[in-house]
Amino acid sequence: MRLGALAGVVGFLAFVELTSGILQGYYTPMLTDIARHLGVHDADVNWLEGTQLMLSALVVPAFAKLGDMFGHKRMLLWSTALTAAASLALPFTDSFAVFLVAWALQGFYVVWLPLEIAIIWSRSRGREGSSLLTARAAGILVAFLELGAILGALLGGRLIDLLPLQVVLLVPAAFVVACFFVVAFGVRETDLRPGGRLDLAGLVLVSLALIAFTGGLSLLRLNGPADPAAWIVTALGLALVVPFVLVELRQPDPLIDVRMFRSPALAPVFITAGLFGVSVLGAQAPLSTFARTDPEVYGYGLGTSGFTTSLIIGLYLVAMIAGALLFPKIARWTTPRITLIGAAGLVGVGYLLFLPLHESYAQVTANMMIAGVGSGALVAALPAAAASAAPAAQTGVATGLTNSVKTVGGAVASAAFGIALMHGATGAAAEGTAGSLAGYFTVWAICGVTALVAAALLCFVPKNAFTDGASARLPAAL
């Protein structure tokens, strides 16, 4: 199925996703160098990732809702400007606190893909085969995202071996600035804007819930599981979800329409996104630090250089490109639902293979490529599936929710993985800066099991979900 008139906008948005990929892949080979520059433990790198993901979980529903209200291009432009400002701040500080704030603010880039899918869906709505057309466009965007991540990982891994860290950190900032002008002059605003207002009460409540929950996890990381205050704060974060849901149910125009979680088509997609976020977002830093760990000192790890680490990441991302591009083809041969189940299964198998096979470069790379094929399909498929099953006026919210739930899953996983890698260290690892081997086993097991649980949940999705007309047959909110 050809993109036709959508080819132009997809081309401009592809550059945006190329930039997003560069941001996601560029820093990974140098996370150990960043930790040394900031004077922190390898496990603390997970907190950089976790805070960025948690902020992302907050801004995605807000920007998605604002996109539906005032224009998806407008919010895409604002998020690009904020990402550029944060990226430009990173090279100019050696303070962990300042770096942490700038790194978190850089997470505004996560709203790009759901806003882009909303733009494409609004342009394709009403055309024959609009669901598969959107899925194909999403696959192309994700392919460029992963291509950017490959370029970013290879470039970052190479430059960190040659140049000072501060100089290396300037490169992605330049790409984001260029991306701002591409959006400003190359993307036309969407026509469908139902208006409404931003639900500030809901935004405050969900922000407090996420801050309390991650704050509790931070206390667990610092003080250990014996600290009762850490558990109380964590429980408070979970408890705040209840008043948030009650407020949203009473709102005529909620920030997050929680009724969507009752939809037989949308609910498993959102849950899958959260479980998928555990591996695709939460496991990136542990993969990098495990590869960089010197086996002669700690007894495990691969002892790779920055560039060699980037090659593992690059091959993983090549597999993700293959998965993203194969999804619409396989979905057409079978169904989108069956393809999603298979993709989640591949992610689970790939990570569980780490438990027996992690001692050689070839084993680690093969595991990551298996997981990568499934991950690429899920990254492309989940927002497109949500768009096809959502009400017409809530496309941005639905696609944004897949990213929000995914980033919450990744943020929680990052915090939990940081705790796992810090505790249980023995010998040289306890005295040095490397994570514990037991912690890495925990990371791989959690990633594998959560992916398999997602595959099982998708078996309960209606068989005709995510196809043309499915949203008309299935209630968006029961």
C-alpha cells in the first residue's frame, strides 16, 4: 500500500524520528564515561534514565491532549524547542544534580512519535485501508528512528574514544536544533481540533503520584529495603492513583480518559506498552554497563570499548528496523493481533536467553537481535494500534497513552534495576563502580518475563482489533 499524498509529511517527520533515534542511541556507549565524569557509580546511570522517563510519562499525556486541542504540529514544535534547550545544557556542567535536571528535560522528545502518528492518522482518516496505511507510515518512522539510533550509537561510540566528553555532548544538540526548523517549515498543522481545556487537576494528581512513587524508589535505592519511610512514600504514590481516577471519571474533558482502559481493544495495548517499556527503555543502561565491565577485574562482563559497545547496540537497532518494517507485511498476512503476540514473544525469548548465554560478545549480540526484531515491531505497532481503536477526537490522547504507559514502565524498571545492580554486589564489584552479576540476572529475568506476560495478555484482544472499522465495532469506553 503506497503512501501517496502522505509521502511528503512522512519524509519530514522521518527526519524528526532520525533525530529522536540519535538522541536515544548516541549516549548509550558513553554512559560509563558520563558516570566517571560526574563522579557517580554505574548503577546511578539508571537514575538519569529513570528521571527522564518519569518526566516523559508526565509530559506525554499533557502534550498529546494539547495536540488534540490546539494542534499536533504546534505541540511538536514546542517539545522540540524544549529538547534543544536541554540538550545544549548537558555539555556545560559536571554537577550530577544539574546534569540530571537537563537530562530529564531532554525527555520531551518522547512526545514526538505519538504526535506524528496523530498527524498521519488525521491525514489518512477516511481513506481506504487507513489503518494499514498508518501502520506502514509508523513502520517507516520507526525505521528512521532506529536508523538514527544506529548512527547515534556508532558516532557516539567512536567520538567518545577520540574527543573530550564535553565536545562529544554538543553533537546531538546540533541535530535537535536542525529538527526544530524542519518541523517549523516542513510540517502542516492538522485540521481536526475539537478544542477543550487542559485538565490541571488531573495533571497535578498524576504528577504527585508519579513523583511520590519514584521518590520512594529513590529512597529504597539510597537506604535499602529495610527503610520503612521508603515503602510508605512508594505506597503513597500508588494510593494517589485512586483519587486521580475518581477525578478523571468526573471530568467532562479529562487529561487521561481512564475509560479507555476498559476498552477490550485498547486496555491490553496499554498494558502491553507498560510491560514492553520495562525492556525497551529500562534495560538500555544495564546493557551498556554490562558490556563495558572488565571481566578480568570483576569476573563478568565483556570489557568492550565505547565503539565496540556501540556495534552491539547498532546490530540490535538493525533488528528493530527489520521488525518495524516487517510488522505491516506480516499483519496483512495474518492479523495485527497475532503479529503483536509474536513480537512480544520474541522480546521475552531474547532477554531470557541472557540467563544461560551472556559470556561472549556473539551471545550477547544474538540475544539482543532476537529481542530487537520483536521490539521494533512493537514500537511501530502499539501507537498505530491505539490510533485505529480510539475515538476520532482522541487519537492524540490514545497514541500518547501508549508512550506514557511505556515510559512509566521504563522509569519504574530503571529505578528497580538501579537497586538490583547496586545491591548484591560482592568482591571487586562491591568495592568498585560496576553493578553486581546477580543484579544483571535480575534485569534479564524481569525483561523476559514481562514481555511474555504481555504476549499472553494480547491473546485476549478481540480477533478483529486494529483493522479498518474495528473502532466502530468496538466500544472505546464501556
